[in-house]
Amino acid sequence: MVPVYKTFTLRYNKVIYIPHSYIYHTKMTVRKDTKYMSQSSFGNKFKVTTWGESHGKALGAVVDGCPAGLSLCEDDIQIFLDRRKPGQSRYTTARKEGDLVEILSGVFEGKTTGTPISLMVRNTDQRSRDYGNIAYSYRPGHADYTFDQKYGFRDYRGGGRSSGRETIGRVAAGAIASKILGELGISICTYTKSIGPVKISSFDKEEINQNAFYMPDAQAAAKAGEYLEECMKNQDSAGGVIECRITGTPAGLGEPVFDKLSALLSHALMSIGAVKAVEIGDGIAVTSLNGSTDNDGFTIKDGEIVKTSNHAGGIMGGISDGSEIILRAHIKPTPSISQPQQTVTKDKETLSLEIHGRHDPVIVPRAVVVVESMAAITLADALFVNMSSQMDRVRDFYMN
Ligand SMILES: Cc1cc2nc3c(=O)[nH]c(=O)nc-3n(C[C@H](O)[C@H](O)[C@H](O)COP(=O)(O)O)c2cc1C
């Protein structure tokens, strides 16, 4: 006989009996959800899971939901990873990391097979001794204190999972998402808009890859260099703004309520370490506009409905409108600085902490490709989700 446990329902004052096996099943469901709380995955149909720690053996990503038949090789991914690699200028850390990617699964004879694509980058230049003094103290501006509060235990080597190196997995996966977007005529241009107080005042696309900061304005890049020299002299660091412009996106991406495209993109960008704010279109500037200046009018051009302006940044009601999607990620100054900072140990002793070792005086240039990758992952996912939004499309897919 199956043992039964008595429980109750308030409705109709009825007492019901639930078999033991059902309760067991319910408990298992709860356990499964609890396990999911680590949240290392992003996306629905195009799902990216990143794994690995700063000073572990390797880091990487698993991309599940990439369609079969996409041509893909390690070089496609390496081009992206090289854009976030340290040691490319005097403003990025001097660690000699090759950050070479290996595709472990999901690709056969140069094409994706539709099965999970596993991507790995081995850690080769991780000198743990540089981080020894932070094992028991909490670095200001880092996740050390909050990790201890949450887990009661942490991998202190270079920040472990909350290290900027975690973004290697995002960028590797972003390279695949970008290839998918490219096949659909969607392109992304990402660049640095400001570093500290230095803002771009002109836009030359060709210039973006010509300077250490990925700025589309050579003069601003030179000024940003001078500003960072000053920061470095003062053992200090700087922040900045990254802008991302996405063209060729069809109208209709994003869901009307919780999974608005604006919400998904904000989630994607805010999940990058050091990103403190995200703007879409005119962003926070809309608060000082009027309806008459903020609204984008509509008109007909070559027989098509188009907008007369793009204050909304390509998203209305959470759904892409077909015009350029404009995003900005605001990045804080690098938290690791070598000037003395006040902190405490886990055992509540106060101390003055100086963080020596290799840290960028500014995170912005290396985060440019990370922002682009997260935007690409979000859009690839939204494109796949949107394929079933209309019965006509589903019918076309299966019947034609
Ligand atoms: C690409 C990238 C590289 C980073 N490199 C560094 C670094 O060299 N030194 C550092 O202190 N923080 C670096 N960070 C930032 C920290 O990881 C981040 O500020 C820290 O985990 C705290 O998280 P929060 O700023 O989101 O609160 C980097 C972040 C990114 C996205």
C-alpha cells in the first residue's frame, strides 16, 4: 500500500490525501530549482552557460541551441577573444595570456551539428602569489565580501568566478551569436564613447580599431591616454561609457511584458562585472524632454513605414521597431588600485590594503567586445523565440 500523508486545502474546507510518492516528487522539484539558483546560464532558445574561475585550469562556455549547419571554426571565435585579451596596450594588464580557444564539441567538418558547442580557454599565466594578501581581507569595490556573505567560502584567487576573466566564455559564445546575426544581415558596431571626463566629439568608424581605447575619434583617444597617465601616476583608475549600435534588426523582437527586448538587453549588459547602468536610445536624457520632442514620428519611405527620428533607440513597448538599436553601458573605475585603501579581514581586523600586481587602469577598452557579445547573444535568442510568434510563420515553416 502507498503511504499517505494528510494535508489540507482551504477551498471548500476539503481534506485531501496526497500519496507519499507525490510529496517526494514535489521535494525533488524544489531541490532542482535550488540547484538552478547559481544562474550561470543566459537565454532561452539560444542558451549560453559560462563556467570556470580566474585561476582554475580553464574557463569557457557551452552554447546550446545553435542551429546545425552554421560554418564555424576556432578562428571565428579567436578574433573576438583577441579583442578582450590583456596586454594589448600600456593601459591593459601585462599578463601574457594567449587566451586560445578550443572547440570541444558541437562542430563537425567545419559546421555546427545542432548539439551543444563546448568552448574552452586554458588559464596559462595565473600567478596566484600576486593575490595572496587578499585571501582573508575584503578588497573594496570587489565581490569578496558579498561572496563570503552568500556562500561562506570563496575562491579568492583573482576574484574566482566574479573575475573579469569570466567574460571569456561570454565573448566566445558572442562570436557564435554574431555569426548567426551576420547570416541574417544584422551587424553590431561597438565603441568607447568616453573615458573619465574625455568624451568623443566626432565619429570615424575606421578609427575604432586604430587606437588602444576603441574610440571612433583619434583626438579623444589621445586625450584619454593623457588622462589615464595621470590616473596611473596617482595609483588610481577610471571608468567610462561603451556604446553599441545594432543595424538590420527586424521589427518584432522581444516580448510585450517581462521579457521586453529592452529588459533582456539590460539584464545581459548589467550582468557584466563593473557595468553600473544601461541606457537605451536617449536613455536618462528623456527625463528632461517633452512628449513633443521625445516621441518618434512615423512616415512612409519607399512604400515602407519608418520613423522620422529614433529617440527610443529602436525598441518600443519592449519590441524592436526595425530601426537602429542603440545601447550604452556605463562602466565603473577598475576597483583594484595600488593606493592604500581601508578595509577589514574576515575576522574583523581593520587594515590598509594596497593591491599590487597587474590590473588595468580602465576596464572600458576590454569590455567593448564583452558588451557587443552580450548584445549579440540576446538578439540571437530573441530572433529564435520570435519565430513562433505568428501562426502564419509556423505554418510556413512546416507546410512549405
Ligand atoms: C573585461 C573585464 C575585465 C576586468 N578586469 C578587472 C581588473 O583587471 N581589475 C579589477 O579590479 N577589476 C576588473 N574587472 C571588474 C571586476 O570584475 C568587477 O568590478 C568586480 O567583480 C565587482 O563587480 P561589480 O563591479 O559589478 O560590483 C573587470 C571586468 C570586466 C568586464
